[in-house]
Amino acid sequence: MLGIPRSVAARLIADGVVTPSRGARREYLFTFQDMVMLRTANSLREAQIPSRRISRALSKLKASRGQEAPLTGVRIRAIGNEVATRDTVRQWQAESGQLLMDFEPEEAGAAAVHSLHQAPSTEASIWFQTGCKLEAEAPGEAEQAYRRALSADGSYLEPYLNLGCMLCAAGHFGEAVALYRCGLAHLPDEPLMHFNLAVALEDDGLQAEALASYGHCIELAPEFADAHFNAARLYEALGDDMRAIRHFNAYRKLQPR
């Protein structure tokens, strides 16, 4: 009825992204939320995103929002060969959780975390735009372009964020950590840099250091909901229920109605 190939549904069922029940004749019975996931997966497939990446991205999104949380108000789309997610507040890379700069106009009432950096030099801007164009087809060349942008202007936030996301997506967490720490030497008061550093540290298994970076992010931007949520998850995993509850409560208060 929706024009979704059977293979797309079968992959998401096998990976546990959608969990339909069974009818009297053993047919699959999908919920509305399942159908949203299936249509989203199909649109990403049509944008040439690999099936395994689609499954990982949607699994991560489902886990971060809770099993029953609706996807209304969340936009999922392909940017190059990556899956990006956007709500009324921020845009992030679905697989890694790293926040991305969002150049679309903000929706009314959105409480976004704004960057404090200055306009980059012309040379750095040209190299950054070159990197953006090369990411999908030539990631190696894109990485070099981003590094040249940073060589031209070490205080340019966007190349750090894009390059860091690329490194994390490739599993090079240590390199991403080093990159973000280099960026913080130039932009110590940039909450986005602290947040992405924390995500990279967490992916690298360094929970205590990740919590410290989430803490720095929250000190600079107390309204940064995702930092509260991630800190709460880590405190919960470490058995510190009091701090976990405090950050979960802060996260809930900051969520758009």
C-alpha cells in the first residue's frame, strides 16, 4: 500500500528496529510508529544510504527517544552518505549522536544552543565548503579540505564538527578526541565542542572524562538538553542515581512541548 519494498521491512524486523505483532494468520501487524520507521527507512534507501547504516541510525534514534516515544516533530534525512536527524532545537548525526551545525532557519520558539565563534577567513571558508561537497563521494579528500580550513583558521568551529563526525563514524574515536581538544584550545567556551568531545570520549570507553566534558558543556549552556540526557545515562550506568535523576529532570524540563 505504501510502496515500501519487502526487503526494507524484512531488514528492520530482523534488526529489531520495528517489532510487529502477529495476526490470527501469522501475518505481521504494524503499529503507526512502525509505519513511520518503514517509510523513513525507504526514503533513506532511495537516497542511496546503505541498509546497514539505515538500520544502525534508526536503532540509535529509537533507543535515544525510548521505545514508545513518537517521532512526530523529528525530521530524518540523508546528508551525503550520512543520516542526519533534526527536531525543533538541534540537528545531529543519527549514528554517532554528534551535533551538527544547522544552517536552516530556526522554527519559532526553538531554544537553540547558539555558537559564539566569529566569521572565518575567506580561505578557511572556501576549504570548508570544498570539504562539504566532497564528503559523500571522496571522504579522504574532504578530510584534507577540512584540515586545510583549520590550518587557515584554527578558530573555525564547523570544520572541527564535520571532521570530528567523520572520524567518529569511521571508528577513529581517539583521533576525534584529539581534534576536539585541539579545537577547545582555540574555542574553550564553545558548548558544541565540549558536547561532541564528550560523545567521542564516551564512544572510546572513557566514561569519567566524557562526564567531565558534558559537565563543561552544561556549565557553558545550562539549556543544552542533550548534554543533560547523556550525562544522566552515564550516571545511571555508573550507579549514581541521584545525579542521574537530577539530569533526567533537567532534560525533561528543557524538551519542547
